[in-house]
Amino acid sequence: MKDIGKQTVREIEELVKTTDDLSTLSALLAADPRRSVQKLRQTLMRRALRAEAERERVLQLYEPENMFYRQGIYEIAGIDEAGRGPVAGPVMIAAVILPPFWECAGLNDSKKIAPSKREALYEKIMQEAVAVSCIAKERAEIDVADIYHATRQGMYEAVQALAVPPKAVLVDAMPLSELTVPHRSLIHGDAISASIAAASIIAKVTRDRVMREYDKVYPQYGFAVHKGYLTQAHADAIRKFGPCPIHRHSFEPIKSIVGFHRAE
């Protein structure tokens, strides 16, 4: 950074907004006698405190992983899904192995993250994770197996698809008793485990992208907006146009329209 004393207040204000080296800039601003600059330093310090609080929050997400880290197990796959509830489209199942204590501001349950931030986190995870896989279970398999069993099978397949074999697995809610490595099923795992949170982001962003593509093929249903969930507008479209090929026949109201009965 060039001599702070030679910079205008506007230039310093921009530095406060954009710098990543908060401690260095704070030290430089401390020596500037201008009152407006000292106010900017206070703003910078508040930003630093928020950043530290976020860092501590993210590190706390590694508590489930810590149980394995303490045993010398570091290749831990987090698994989560997106799309069990909608009446149309696939369910996406993702598995992610993160570097131990990987720091990523904003990492959280995908449902708690704004879409634009989810996209940015998706790219960061894809670039920096040890391994990532994402499996789609399409409408036909969901209807044959049911959504629970199709999702569970997808979780097993997501583990197998990882380029780096995991030595332990953390999964959101679903019990995976057939795994041959140590594993834990965590209720609300996407909110308490960094690895599962990362998987939730991969699954959610991937599925949203798929549904936006389906919207181009079947624009009358509004898939880009509701992503296949049964909103009132979606229900009205189903009644008006009938179900399309990605509507799940085993889910109401499509089930009643097509007269679906699962084979025993």
C-alpha cells in the first residue's frame, strides 16, 4: 500500500471496502491524524471483527469432522441432497471431501445462503475441495424405487464416484448402514458440519442449474422460478397443460392425474 497520508479520503474509503489485509491497513490508518480517516479506521475494525466472528463460526462447523481428525482420519466425505420435496425434476446427491479446517467465509447450509452467494461458494468448493461428486436420480428411478430409497442409493453412488476414496463419511440425516468406512448420520447436518454444508451447496446449485435448463424445454411450468416445487402457479400449470416427462408420477397431484400405482 502506498503512503496513506498522500491518499484522499475517497481513496482510503475504497481501500477499507476492498482490502483483505485488515491488520496492515488498520496500522497505517492509526497514524493518520485526519478525523475522517479515523472514522474509516473504526469502520475497518468493525469489518475485522465481523470477519473474525465468521471465521470462528466456520471453524465450529468442523466439530463433527474433528472426531475423525483426532483419530488421524482426514479424508472425510460430507453427503447431502437437494430436491427430495419437489414434484418434478431429479434429486441431486453430492459428496464433498474438504481439506482439513478449510476456511471459507459464508460456508453454511445452502438453504441459508442467497443464490448469488451459493454460486460463488460452488465455484470455490469445486476449485479447492479434495474431491467432489454429484449424482442425479431422475424421475423414472424415483417413481420405481420411491424418493427415500432413490436418494439413499444415490448417496452410496456419490461416495463411490469420489476421485479420492473417503476414509469416513458424514451424511445429512440418512442412515447409510452399508458403508464399509466409519460414518455418522447427523440430523440437520448441513447446519453443523462443514463437509455436509459444502455438499448441500454443490447439490443445490447443480439442481437449480438443471431446472433452469428444463425451463427452456418446458417453459409453461415455470421451473426456473420454483425449481419443481408445488407452488400454486405450478399446480395451475399442471392442471392446464398436464404433467410433462420430468414430473414425478408417484407424487401428488401427478399421481392422481396419471393413475400411478407402484409395482409391488
